[in-house]
Amino acid sequence: MPRILIIGAGGQIGSELTYRLRDLYGSENIVASDIGYHNTHIVNSGLFEIVDAQDYASIKICIEKHNIDTVYLLAAMLSATGEKYPMKAWDLNMNSLFHVLNLAKDGFIKQIFWPSSIAVFGPTTPVLNTPQHTVTEPTTVYGITKQVGERWCEYYHNKYGVDVRSLRYPGIISWKTMPGGGTTDYAVEIYHKAVLDKQYECFLSENTKLPMMFMNDAIEATVKLMQAPSESVKIRSSYNLAAISFTPKEISEAIQKHIPDFKITYEPDFRQDIANSWPKTIDDSSARTDWNWSHNYSLEKMTEEMITQLRHKYK
Ligand code: AKB
């Protein structure tokens, strides 16, 4: 059994990875960690430690205490918040990655998962069916950290044999834990507002198409990549990963099939420029070929599940 530390376990993806990995490998083998106790469900439902992702010693002490061999590094500042605090985003996103890569290089851990993002792409990238290998000239600080991080992951793999694996996540949609500070967050907020208020003011314009994915697919992709034999993982920077692409108008129409009087209005803000710099659809054929990735959730299936779960949550 792997002995896993999840850094950033209180966040949107970290929390769901924690639940899934506990199911898969047993709670006793999974240590959730975060900078604070804000996600009380994660804190109280299994092993939990306070770990500061920017502090090498804090991570190392936890790894040694729990005999950890695998780290999932989910702590990061996302695209929208990163534009408000550029240096903080740089420091958090890069320092945490270097700490974990160096712990692997120095033999303290054996395997790393580190998420990259569609934010590595920029305005000069082909927007349709964006290839795995293409121009990456990101215009956000977050995108820069992910693009540079990918280069470092590949470097540590080639130079030091570090088993680091990564996915370029699209916008991830889920109902358990809210996302924080991303440009794709609207696609989560819209479901909450639809169920609670039957209306939503969207911070992107109606025809802004972006790559998205339901959380269950994102978690399965992550687990599949981490379980793949090493020789199947041919890309050590980060894999393109895709499921569905839609616009705010299309998601609102999908919601209206369940909530006919739901209304959406549009008030684009600074996040519109970020969205405009990202692809609309992604070619993830390398992931599909190398380790058999396939997605399960369409916009319709995801919408049905989101609304059912949120109606139950807000009952
Ligand atoms: C964001 O919007 O910043 C993230 C991402 C696409 O990486 N959800």
C-alpha cells in the first residue's frame, strides 16, 4: 500500500482526492494536510496534519512522522487570485513544488502528483483541439508558474529519475467543496445559485467557451495516472486532459432543463481577459493512448448530478 500525504487537502480537488484515496488504500494510509483547519470535514474524518507547503521542514517532518512515500501537492494560488497577488502566487506555487521535487530527489519520497492546468496556454496557442505539444505563452502569473513547473517536473525526472506525474486540469466542477480564486469557478457557483436563488450573474460573457470536467472524472484520471506503470507515463511535463467544453449560455440552458425559471445575466470582469487567453477545446489523445484515460460525464449528466446533490445539501 502506498503511504500518501495530500498537501492542500482542504481545497476543492484536495478534499475529494482525500476521500477517494482513503476508500482506495484505507484511511490509515492517507494523511490529509493543509495550512489551517478550515475544512472541518477533512480535519475530523481521518488523519490530518497542519503542513505549510512553503516550508520544506514542515513537509519533511510530516513525511518522516507518517512514513510517507507518495505526495499529492494540491496547494496553489489559482488564476484570478494570482493576478491580485502575483508574488505570493509565484512563491506559493513554485516553493511548494521545489520542496516536494527535492524531497523526491533526496530519496525521502518515491512518487509525486502535481497538477498543472490549461492556464499554461496563452493567446498564441491554437484554441481549438489544443495539441499536447504546442506554443505555451501564458499571460497569468498562475499560468507562468504552471508552465515553468512543468519544465521543472520534466527536468527532475530526466536528471534525477524523480517519478513525478502531472495533468493539465481544465475547470473542475464539483459540489462538496467550493473552488477558490479560479476563472472557471463560475461553472460551480452557477449551480449553487441556480438551486438557491434561481438566478446567477456570470463574470464571463455568454459565449466564452472553456474546457471543463466533472470532479469524478478528474479524480479517476488522477488515480489512473498515478497507478499506471512507469513506462506508460511517457510525458513527464504534464498531460493534456479533456472531457467537455461549454459556454455560460450552454450551461445555463442545461440547468433550465431542471429549473425552468432559472435566469442568467452577464457582467464580465477582469476574469474575462484570462478566459479569452485560454483554449476552447483540448486534444488529450496522448492521455487516452498512454494510460487509457476516458471521461464519463457529459454536460447533461453532470448537471443532473450537481442539481440533485445540491438540492439535497440545501434541503
Ligand atoms: C482556474 O480557473 O484558475 C483553474 C484552472 C483552470 O486551473 N480552475
